[in-house]
Amino acid sequence: MTTPAALYLQDAHSIRDGMEFVAYAEERGFDAVWQAESRLVREATVPLAAYASCTRRIRVGSGVSDIWSRNPARIAATFSTLDDLAPGRVLCGLGAWWDPLAAKVGIERRHPLAVMREVVTAVRALLANETVTFHGEWVHLTGVELDYVYQERRPKEVPIYIGATGDNMLELAGEIADGVVLNYLVSPDYNDRALEHLAAGVARAGRSLEDLDRPQLVVCSVHEDEGVALDMARLMVTQYLGQQPHIMRASGVDQSLLDAVGEVLTWPATHAQVEAASKLVPDEVVRMLTASGTADDARARVADYVAHGCTCPILYPLGDVRAMIDAFAGWSA
């Protein structure tokens, strides 16, 4: 079977370079582009508008926008506006963010599951052209609608995805979302456990797992020299070992390695610290958590994620972006 591939962009390139990459990915048959918004560097919707404006087919999604710093009515209005630019091509990816970053900007992430449920419920209703009154723990709306004045009043076909890693958020995504964005720097075996929790969630909603789209972020480092590809990915793996050790444990990383890396890295880690700690990270851990190596190596590794439940790999390129796009143009898993 032919499995679509998607492109993932953060802030490593200018937005204009990103536009060229996305146009090229569309030419090469990619299904979607997802723009990151996890750190306080690049907001997602501005580049998504740029990507949509220079393409005609490829879908554009936020991967993922946090649910705390925007009112849900503003989230709905923003994605409705993107749909005005690219009807039927917009994907609304939402996430619960993470600490300590959220705490640093004054956001207390209390009850993230309840807040995610409230936000998704409200945003979906507003995009469906409903008038919404909702008073929950976080969301408070009274008679709110997307009050179009000049344009046609119509429901906006914008599917909602939840970025989920933990067990409970995975179950919630299965229950209420149109899709789940599975995390990167996890092993394919992690996906098996994730699917169990997604299945529990979709069962609560009377659906099946096949009803839930499951794209997955995959760090992809492609180079004709496998050693160079592994080294490009090693720094990113090292930083994640220090920042998200609970996810690394879930993927099978040995606690002794996590402890050793944690002794070197502070928060936020300096580049020098990451470089020093990377010398502790063996090739097999980089291979386990990423799709790194030659083009054949990377395709085989991504196919493992598909075999373990991913419906569309969202490829996070390290190195030559066009070379990675070429490696996955028209690929089969």
C-alpha cells in the first residue's frame, strides 16, 4: 500500500524557505505540512497561512497549538480564517503544552484533561456554525458564535487533532478528537501501548480505531553516510533525554543513561552541555528513537512506525530538507 507522508517544520528555516520546501513537498506528493508551536519561538498560524498561499492541494496543520494562551473562541476564529484561505485543507492541532515553559509565562496547567475536553468541545461547536453557551472550569462562553458579516455562514470543515503522549490524554483523544498527533522520539514499540489507550477512548465514544486518524511526528535524518545522519540526530535525542525522561523511559531507554545525561544538562540546557552529554548517547538509542541513516535506512525505520499504527508519518527533517522529501516521494510502507 502507499502511505502518505507529511512534512514537519519548526523554526530552523526562514518562513520563505519553508514556503519553498512545502511547495516542493506538494510537487513530490506529500499529503500535509505541520508547523510546530511548542516553544516560544514561532507561532504556527502565520506560517500556515504562508504555506497555504503558495500551494493548492497539500493540507496545513498546527502541530500543535497550546490550549491555554488563546481563548477557544479566538482559536475557532483563527482556524475559520485559515479555512477561508485554504478551504478543506486546514488541520487544527491542539496540545496541553508543558512545564516549566507554561509556568514561566504564568500559566498553571491545572486539570489539563478537563480543559482539553472543554476547549475541543467549544471550538468544534463554533466551527460548526453553532451559537455556544458553555461554562466549565476553563471555558466560559455566553451566546458566542463566529459572527460572519459579509461571508457565507457555513460550517467550517476543520478536523481537530490532539497532540498526545501520556496514557490519559491518548484516551481522551480517542474519545473526542478527529485525530491524534503521536509524538516523536519514541520507539515503534511505544506505539503499541499508545494504540491500547486510543482504542479505549474510541470505544467510549462508540467508534473504532479506524475512525481515528493517527499521524505521527518522526525525526528523520537522511545522509548517504549513516554515521553523519546519526550524529545529526544525536544532539536532538540528547536534549530530549534531558527534557522528557518520562517519555524516554516509556520507549525503553535505560534509566542509567537518563541519569547520566541528567547530570550534565541543566534547564534550559546550553549547546555546550548538549554536546557534552551527546557523547554518552550510543548509536542504538538514536536508531531506536529516530529514522536516521541512508535513505533506505530511514524509509525502513519509518515503515516500522506505520506497522505499529501510524497512519501518516510527519517527517521532521534534520539536514537537507529536499533530500529527505525526495527519499519519501511516492514511498510505500
